[in-house]
Amino acid sequence: MSTKAAQTAIEGGHQLLFAEWQQEAERTLAVEGFEVNFHNQLKARLIAHHTVIQILRETTIAPGDFVDAKGRPKRRVDDPATIAWNLCTTAFFKAQGKPWQLEGVRPGVCYVGLVFKQLPQSGAEANACCGAQMFLNSGDGVVFRGVEGYWYQSESKEYHLSEEKAAELMGLVLENYVAAHHTPPTELFLHGQTRFNDAEWTGFRKAVPAMTALSGIRVRRSFDSRLYRAEGSTPVMRGIALVMGTKRGLLWSRGYVPRLQTYPGWEVLAPIEVEICRGEADIERVLADVLGLTKLNYNACIYGDGMPVTLRFAHAVGDVLTSIPRVQEQQRADDYRPLPFR
């Protein structure tokens, strides 16, 4: 009997002929829908207890104790000073501290990144839309697992919400903002990796009050362009932007940092493409805000990330929030409210 047939039989209340078949099918069902990643599993299970943790591998803090046959460390890790900086800064942040904060930001600005995650259940075709919401003026943020559904569209090979679910998701975003600031945002920017379609945008607009200026921004890595210095031995500076019109620009979010006197990377620099695909906004202002969002990855202590924290955190935390079956979430409905960046 195949594993699938055995599982079907048990789910229907039938006893299998051989004891070993029964045990194997029961073990399979017990772990069905759980991701095997230990980090994600542990964090997902501790959400119910609102516990903040930092997982650390022994090979990170003692690489010399784990060597191969030639006496070399089995894992390549950062230098001790960098490891100490990351651990201390992360602990400070997770204890409700702010390691740094952006200067000169506008009040009332909210950025939201939306990504789609495949659910881990075997054979599942449904996806979960996960989001990360950042309040730009305070540097605070939350992450959430949004609506589930069949969002993948084979014709366009893109993920898109329905009008109803887009409105539902936007309602959650505004609820989070009002809870923290007691008033709706004056500017709200949605980050996505594809352009928002008409149904999505209609749903978003329905939930947004008239006082809030809503804009849809597509952010993705561009490998079509490279920028080199004509002279000098250092790469181009981080923060250089090429404005290509009123709606589109290229931003070099990684590059040489004068304060560090180095470029913290090794690959040939590629920009990110930032496009205002919905709404009205100033492209230079949007590029500046996106660059600022690349400096707010407190959890990983990245001085200047390549992608804005909205999309980076939506991806990372989405992996955690989708690593356990939905049935457990339904049993603990209040455990999956928006969570702080920790």
C-alpha cells in the first residue's frame, strides 16, 4: 500500500492490515504540514508563548572546535568582533532597545511589504500572503501572516490577491497603524515584487481612508545594469540612484561606505529597481525612503542591507509563520496577531 493510500485510510477511520503500516502512516500524519527546519519550527512553536529567542550554533562561537581532517574549521564564519557585535546588538534590540534610528524622516509614513509563501502541507496548492509593516518615523514594525488562498496565476506566473482579500489585508494594516499612532497614516506605501493588478488595487483602495495617500511600489533586484567607477580602486558608493523618469529609478543599495572605508561584499554591484506602479508619489522621495529601509534590519544587525526591511522581513518571518499546520493556528487564533520585529 502506498503512503498516500495509507494516510487516506487512517483519515477515514480505518485500521490498516499490518501493524507496521499503521505505525508508519500515523507517524507520517503526525508530522504532515510541519517544515523540517529546526529554527523555523522552534520559533513558530514559541509564538504561542510570546517568547523572544536567539538561536546560536556552536560552530559560530567556537569554530576552532569543529575542524575537518586538515584542521580547518568546517564552517566559514565572521571574525570574532563581528560575531560579538551582532550578538550584542541583536540582544539589545530583542530587549526592546533601538540600536539606531533614521534621521529626518517624515511623520505619518508607513511602508508595507507583501510576499507570498507556499504552504508546507504535502500537495498543497494554496499560498499564504505574509507581510511586514514598518512605521518609518519611529523605526517600529510588525510582521503578520495574512490571508490564504490560491493566489498563483499560471497565465502571468505571478501571485495576486482577490479584491475582497486585498481589502481585508489592508484593513489589518490600518488597524495596526492606528493602534500604535491613534490616527491613520498620511502616506502608505505598498512594496511588492510584482505590479499590483486592478482587483488588488481596488481592494486596497476600499479600505484606505481619504486622508491617506496610497502608493504601490514594485521593488526587485535588477541584473541588467552595472555601474563602475571610471577611476579609483573602490566600487561605487552606496546610495547612488539613477532616476529614469517620474515613476522608475535604479538604486545602488549596496556599495562602498565611506564611514566603514570599505564595501562589505564581494559580488559585482547590481542595483534594485524601484517603480511606482500605482498611485502618485515623488520617485526621488521613494528612493530615499527605500534606502533608509535597508538600514533598519536590526534583527540581523546589517548596517546596509541590499533589500528594504519590509520585503526582507516578510520573507524571513513568512518562512516561520508557515512552518506549522493551519489547524494549530485555528486553535490559537490570538497567537497569530501581528508580531513585532524580534
